[in-house]
Amino acid sequence: MSLKRTIFLTFMGLLSVGCANDAAQLERSDCSTVGQESVAATQTIEQQQPIHGQGYRIRRVAARTREASVQVHNTLRGVRGSGTYFEYDGYHIIITAAHVVADGGEIMMITSPTGEDIPALIIYYDNRDPSDTAVLVLREPLESRIPMELDLYSKDVNNLIGAQTVYTGDPGHQRNMTIYGTVSSINRNGSVMLQSYAWGGASGSVVFDNRGRVIGILKAIDVNRSGVSPYPQINENIVWLAPPSSLDLVILSDTLREYGVAMERVLRGDE
């Protein structure tokens, strides 16, 4: 389908709705949520540091992530993940994990913590290991959310080891949950490894350092396998991130410009 036709179908309200399932990975288990969820009160696990004491920077970043977090609904597969709202090159975009939006068509539904719903078009997709990254563009801003500035960590990722991290997502039945962590290693495949927490629904959360730089996109938790037990041990405190290099800003900028040109043609009614 051409980009112009996709945009027309997207934003003229012709949306499909469906349901499906998701699968586990060999050494890690992805963190998207499938099917119905139990109802529970929203809670957070923000660290209670003095506002002007240790952790002041990371708490400021945490506050911004809480204003920018959203849910990403893959309606064709019945999968729900998390995402983060950014403004970039004058466009309003959502960054999430590629496996959240996989096999769901070109349109995802974005939901804010207040219940605001808006369709989004997938314009960037990279699931080549260690990448697991997707970008969606919104036709108009989210009224109930405040976009963050997109600033990718661009130095050697090995320099991140020991760095404080934070993300806000919607794991399980929780909503707008802010979770801290520490970079513990860089996997041999290039994934950034955190000592933190994640479980189903957290996939796609964008993880930041204490300067608000993107250090990765949450894609999975660790699965420990050994010869002692035939059963795999899921380690929710070992979190896998697609590295910041997963997002090529040159390609993203070029794609957004093409999208903008196509949208102008649609609005003018050009063939």
C-alpha cells in the first residue's frame, strides 16, 4: 500500500480492530501484554529521595517521563505495550518496541493515562537484533500528554555501565508506573542490560539516563536456563534494552519529511 493511501485510510477513520497472541524468545521473554487484564489501583515505585538531595536529576527526568508515557495497542493481535511521546522535527511521534506493533497492520491505537485515544501510523520499524524499535506518527498532538525532547545517547554504550536509569510504562495492570534502575552490562549482541524491573506490558518503554537522554527501548526480560532444572527461570529484574543506535535519526527525519509531503497532498485532494 502506498504511503499516501495508508495516510488517507488512517486519518479518515477506517480502522480495523482484532485480537491475537504473542510469543517468548530463546534467551529473553518480551514484555508485551496479551488479552484481558485484571483491575487494580494505579501505583508507582518512585524513590523517595529529597528533592534537592541525591537523585534530583533523575527525579526531574522521571517527572517528564510520567507526562509523556502512553499505551500502544496492536488491535489486530490483541497485544498492548508501552510507548513514550516525543516532538521531533515538528512532528508528534511515539517510540515503542517493534515486537509490540509486529503483524498488526500499519495503524496502532495510542491511549493516554486519562483515556485519550488517537490512531498512529507506523513509519519506522527495525527488528534486527539487537534492535527492537518502532516509531509511530500522530496526525495531531495528544491533548493530555506533554512530549519529551528526543535526545539519543550518542557515546560508547559501554560508558553507560553504572548509570542511573528511569522509565515510565504500563506493566501488567499498573498504570503510569515509574521504575528506576542501573545499567549493569552490555550484552555481546549489543543490547543494554539493566538491573531494574519489567514484566508484561512494559515493552516499548523508552529508558532514559539522568540527563534525559534515550539509552534504549525496553524489549525483554532475562530467562535463565540451566542443567539443574528443566524449567526456565524468568528474571524480571534483568531487563534487556534495544540500544540507542537502534534509532537512526537520519532515516527518521527523511521519513517524516516524506510523510509531511504526502499529508499535504492528501489535504489538497491531489491524485
